[in-house]
Amino acid sequence: MEARDARGQERRSRTRLIRLLLKPLVLVVAAGLGACASVPQGLLRPVAAAPGTDRVDMLAATTRARSPDPGALFTGERGEGVSFNNIVVSIPRNREVGTIQLPRSVPGNPATDFVVTSETPLSKPELINWFRSTSGRSKRVFVFVHGFNTAFDRAVFRFAQLAHDADADAAPVLFSWPSRGYLLDYARDFDNASYSRSDLADLLRVAVASPSVREVVILAHSMGSWPAVEAVRQIGLKDGRISPKISNLILASPDLDVGVFRRQVEDMGTKRPRITLFTAQHDRALQLSRFISRGATRLGGIDPTQEEYRSQFAGLSGITVIDLSAVNAGDRINHDLFAASPDAVRLIGGRLLQGQVITDSDVPAPVAAAGALSSAAALLVTAPIRVFDAAAVP
């Protein structure tokens, strides 16, 4: 009888947790669906460029299947091999940092909307020429891997916004895996992200092998952190080393198990890229992912001051944690803070894309030192961003 009552109590607690997590998500998603209903399909159909606008010239590499709709380019299903496209996005001026203005009708207006002005398929041998013509004097490549629930057009426009707002002195490269773009396709999206990790590793090898590339910085968001970390790990294990050209691996709201992440980093070896984590404890998407993974806090939702996470990072040098838990930007899910928060975007463009480590002088208005993760890991309290150096002595 007592066991039955305990099981009943557990079920009721679990039901309450589901409602607690899903209620704000459902409200936000419902609002988003209403907004999406006014956004047309075929947003990637090229339109004529307009004067007085900015442009982002990106390489898009994807494992998605081609779409019969020329304005969509790719679907959410797996393709045969990897497709490469040179996509130029026009961005209107006089807009707030972190925002994306999607057209309300096709074709969009370049003066007011994010639009594509050209799209050119490329073959793999042509990538060397693209890197040569685009990386410029910095010879730096900025690779972005999107997250869960992201259609191809949304990935293109989000990356264009981020590359533009960060003022990235780098050749922008989008790696897009076959996310279906639906909230309920979490498991399928994870499988597709895993399916694509070797192709991402191959793309990184192509960039590193180019004489026109001096440095590669990777930024992965949410579920995209899984194939990104796996690709770097795979390079280290298969090649016996990770090229020093891969200088910084940035994980924004990483949807990863903390213990698995530690093992992945250990497998990379000691000569690995610097790793920067953007975390937020009020990230509702990661709260839902935590429920799906049966209570395991996701890496992007940790409180770095807690002992259980300090011990996980023990002995791992070169990891910086940037806590955005006091930041509110974008929508109420708080899952895109890295791109929607002007302060976070400035940190990415001003320091991380330069292959540098963020310190207390790079975040606004440091208030006070407030503790330590270990003898070698200081916590800085800022308004509102907190920076942790997760390096620890064994």
C-alpha cells in the first residue's frame, strides 16, 4: 500500500514538473506559431540588392536533402553527402543588435528585411578558392553550427545576424545538419545531429588545410554542440592531434550531458582549442531537455558555483564559463541569449572571434570578486554577466 502511494506521489510530482516546464514553452511557442503564420515560405529566393544595406557573404555546408522549392533550398531530411552553397544575405541598417527582420511577403524588401541576394552552388574542390577570396587579411574562419528545431532558412538568417552584429573579421561558414524545425522532433533531430558529425569534422579539415586560413573559430548552439564537440574530438582521436589553427570552440546553451562533455574534452588531449561555454539557468529549452534526459542538468544550464560542477571541471584547463543567467534578451525561452544579447554579441565579436580569452576587463562594470571554483578558478560578478575561469589544479 505504501509503495503504491509512493508511486502515485512520484507520478503526480512528475506531472506537475511537466506542466511547469511546458506551460511557458507552450505559451511562447503558440505566440511564435502565430508570428510564423505571417512569415511566408521560400525566403531564400534571391532578390536584387539595394543600396544602403549591409551584406554577409557566407559558405553554407549542409547534410540536408535538397528541396524542390528553390526558395527553401533544403529540407529537414538527410541528403546524399554534403552540399555547399555560397549565400549572400542582405541586412537592413538602423536595426537593433540581436534582431532579425523577416519578410512578411515574398520577395522581401532589402531596405527593411533580411533577404538573400545571391545563392550559388559550389563543389568541394571550389572551397579552397572561396576561402582564399573571403577570409581576407585576418585569414580567419568563423564556423557556426545551429541547434535543435531550426529550419535551414532560419539558420541562414540567424548566422547572418550574428556574423554581422559581432562585426566578425572572418569568413562566415554555416554548417547545417538536418533539423526538421519542429518542437516535437527532439529525438529525430538528435539522431540527425549525430549523423552529421563526421561531415563537420571533414569540413574543419578542409578549412585547416587551406593555405588561406590561419585560424578557425567554431560556435555551436544548443544541440549543435553535440556534433561540434564530437567533430573536434574525432579529429583528435583519428589524426592524433588537433590542429592549432582550431583556436576556440564556443558552446552557446550547450545541450550536452556534463559528464559526457568532460569525457569528450579528455579525449581531445591536452593540445585542444580553448573552450568557452555560454550558460543560463533560466534557459527554458534546456529545462525541457533536462526533463527529457530524466533529470540530468544540461551543460548550458549549470550553476558553475556548485560543487558538483566544479568537480566535473577539475583538471580541465582552458575552459571559460560565461553565465548569462541575469540577462534577458530575445524571447521568454532565453535560449538564444548568445545572439540576442548585445553584450554577449560584443563579447563574441570583440574577443572570442579574435581567438582571445575573455577576462574581467572585457565584460561591463565588474562589481566584485565573489569566490572561486578552485585555487586557480576565480568568479567575477558583473552586471549582469558573470565570467568563470574553469581551470583548476588537480
